[in-house]
Amino acid sequence: MNEEIEKNPERENLLVIHHLKKKYLNANRYSINDLTLELKAGEIFGFLGQNGAGKSTTIKCITGIHPYDEGEIKICGHDMKTDSIAAKMNIGYVPDNHSVYEKLTGREYVNYIADLYGVPLEERAERMDRYLKMFKISFAVDRQIKGYSHGMKQKICIIAALIHNPRLWVLDEPMVGLDPQSMFDIIDEMKAHTAAGNTVFFSSHNIDLVSKLCDRVAIIHDGELKRLIDLHEEGARESLEQVFRSLTMAENKA
């Protein structure tokens, strides 16, 4: 984490979730039940849970894709229900299914996203060029996305998510199917993004990666927050897998 940020424990909360509840139509239980989290500027925040635990539902509420029944979500002080446009302007989102307009070229798609966020032409050109070189896909940027590999689609999604330099970068299982070098590139950018005073919300099944990369982690199970862990505390990184197993697998056996 950035040293200047570390010296300021009172740094701002970029994401605030208070008592969030979400129930899908005709469901007999809440998919998210009374979730409260606060993410500070300058941290990589891990979000762990088994399949069906509520991770993706939480992310879709945070990003404004799904409405929610109760509670509050604020992005950089903007309420997602009452000031959703301003809240969304501060979010960069990488979904788990690299959903893009595949008939567009990579350049056309990133420019489309940049237009939505009102990114000036000079700024977007500089950022796009930097990210294309970083992720080594300059050679394909003017080809239709439908011809991209899985990894290339994921990279163009990441570039589009970063083109407006969001304060909150939300990643839902971003490493699935990527080669090691692509993973290293994304990790480096996650670190750089938080070093600049931004926040990364990182949902993953990879406990080992979360333990090495994140500052704090939340473990969610059956839609409820089971544990919030500061990974800078002594022994926390080494014991994360054991804690995760004890909080999730034991309940499954009950």
C-alpha cells in the first residue's frame, strides 16, 4: 500500500455499504442479508465466498445493475439510489463474463465507454495507448472483439473499466482463464491503482492470491458477512484458508 496513505488512518471511505438486503423475486430468503462494509482509499479489498454465497449479487448492487430492497450504498459519497449517475461515474467494473459488444473493434469499444464517462480525447488516447502496451494487445485493438481470445476479451474489459480513471475499481473473478503473465499485469495495475489513492474491490475464489495481494478481506456465506479480516495482522495471511474453511464448510456439513 502507498506509504502516504498508510500514514493517514483516517483516509476517506470510497465505498460504504450499510445494512444491505437483497431478495430476488419469488425467493424465500435474502441473497444478501444485512451486509455492512466500508472500503478505504488506497486498499485492495478481497471478497471471498463459495459459489452462491452472494458475491456477484453484492457486486451487481454496488455497480447499480441490480436494485436492492433495504440499506445504503455510497460511492465516493454518492448514494446509489438517489444519485446513481454520480455514483456510477466513480466505478470501473470488470464482470466475470467479459461481456462486450463483440461486433466492435477493441478501440471502438473502449472509445464508446470513454464517451459514456465523458473522458477528454487527449486523456483517453494517452490511457488507451498505455494500457494497450501494458497488456500487450496493441496488435489486436483494431480487430473485431468477436475474434479475440478469452484473455484478450478480459484485457479489453479491463482497459474499458480503467479508461475514466475510476476511484473504485470492481473486479469479479478477473483472473479466470488468464495466462500467468496476464495475471501479473493485472496485479501490477491493481497495486498501482491503489498506490494512487484509489480502491480495488476484488472478488475471487483464489484464497492464496487474496491472502498475498489484499489488505483486508471479507468472508461472505449464505448472503451474510461472517468475518472481516485485516491481513496486516500477525498470522492473518497464513491462517486465511483455515478461517475460510471453518466459516463456510462447517455450516455446509451441519
